[in-house]
Amino acid sequence: MLRIVILGAAAGGGLPQWNCGCANCVDARGGKIAASTQASLAVSVDDTNWFLINAAPDLRQQLSATPRLHPKHCALRHSPIAGVILTNAEVDAVAGLLSMRETSPFALYAHPRVLAVLQSNPIFDVLNPAHVARVPIAPGTPFIPDSADGRPAGFEVTPFAVAGKQALYLEGAANTDEGDTIGLTLRDHASGKTAHIVTACARITADLVARLDGADAIFFDGTLWRDDELIRSGLGHKTGARMGHVAMDGPDGALARLDGVNAKRKVFVHINNSNPVWQRDSAERAAVTRAGWEIGHDGMEIVL
Ligand code: MLT
Ligand code: MN
Ligand code: ZN
């Protein structure tokens, strides 16, 4: 049984974002719509060993809100988190690592380009190498994460390259290359069930469509409804394409391009606070639902 918990469904900044007065953020502050923390998922096949997919800045709050991830066995020091798998080096994917600095052992899996970013920043040295192994992973090379006792975790992870870009704070300092953004395919050894996790995707290629087809669940980049949403709403000057995020709407958007993809559950995650789908009664939310997609929310649990 592959159990996947959405710890946070929102994109970088969360909902509400600290400095944002947009309608969604105002409604989230006022309790009219649910607030959401920044994107991170947790997966497990045994409900004993858990693996985070990205460590959001809100990790501490997310762990407090998720009893499955609380220390067990009445031990003075324990965490069910046996590993963290990173899909990119954005602040919203790595900052939570700084909250995991209390010398508990876990493995950190990431592409060498992402590991290099952590390596180049001494603040991540708070993760003591004596307790936290940094394990390089490569697109097209499956791996089985280790349980806390060193045994295989019971599911396989295959990273795959996704169109994307280097972290926002590295723009200008480094060029985008393969490995800056990856997707993950999870496969439960016992049941053969598969889930794909793509929290950032700049472009939906034919290869990606073929890969996602036939899955039991897809968790996909839902940052924006429209490519020019931030510009039209006066919140920013960048398009989704410029930010490395394909929109939901439009001819090249996720709804159109993934329309033929057959999957039992299709869930949007990493949803920006500007996205009108946060509003349950919006036309955009209705369009998403009609297309067979779900809007992820904090605490949402899917068991495959
Ligand atoms: C992104 O997904 O584009 C980044 O999280 C942006 C950011 O860090 O603000
Ligand atoms: Mn992000
Ligand atoms: Zn906002």
C-alpha cells in the first residue's frame, strides 16, 4: 500500500503569503478559504518509515499537523522520517532541511546539481554528515530508499528529467541544465501501484505525457491557472513560462496537454496563492473538476 500525504499544497510563499493582499490571501486570512502551506509530500508503504518529497519552509508546522510523522515508541529522540527526496533546489523545496538539524539520522536523495547547491551553502552543514547521508540520484536510474533499519523501503523511485530551470535565487549565477528539476515515479513493490510526482514543470512534452499515462496517481504542478496570471493581477511581472511553471489553462496548459492521460487520481499541487482554483465556487475550479482533476490540500491522504 503506497500512502501519500500532501503536507503542503501551495507554491512558494504559501497561502496566504506574508506580504500579499490578493483576494485569495485575504480570504485565507479571513478563513473563507483554507490556508495552505508550501508544497511537500510524504510517502510510505509501511506507515513506519516515511520519506519526504521536498522539505518546505513550513516543515515544522506540517510535521506538527501530521500525527503519522510524530516521534514514536516513546523514545526521547525519534522520527519516522527515514529520508528526504528533493526535486529541485528552490527555497520552497529545501528550506525545511534547516528544521531537521537536531542530529536525527536520515538520508537525503537529490540530483548532483541540487546536492552541489546545498554543498555550496554552508548553512546546510547543520545537517551533520555523521547522521545525514547525501545520496546522488540520476534521471532514469531507479533506486530503493533505505528504511531506518537499513532495509529496502518497499518502493522504488525513478527520477526523470522535467523541463524546468535552476532555482530562482541562482538565476544569473548558473545556467539551467538537466537535473535542476526532476520528477519522481514511485512504484510500490507489493502492489505494483505507481504514482508520479511533478511539482515543477515548464513544458509538457510527448515523453512526459507517455510516462504519466496509466498511473494510479499523478501529483502535478498547479502553480498558475493562466500563464500571465501574475501580470494581469498586478502581482508580478513574470509569466509562468518564465518561472518554469506550465499553466493549467491554455492550449499548452496541463488540462489540455494531459487530457488524454489515463490516471486514477490526478491532483494539482504547488498551487500559487494567485490561482483562482483556490476559490471553491470559481469557474476555474469547476473547469479543473470537470477535467477530472482534484485540487490538493494540506493533509490530503491518498492510499494506492
Ligand atoms: C518556484 O517554484 O518558482 C519558486 O518556488 C519560486 C520562489 O522560490 O519564490
Ligand atoms: Mn516553488
Ligand atoms: Zn496572494
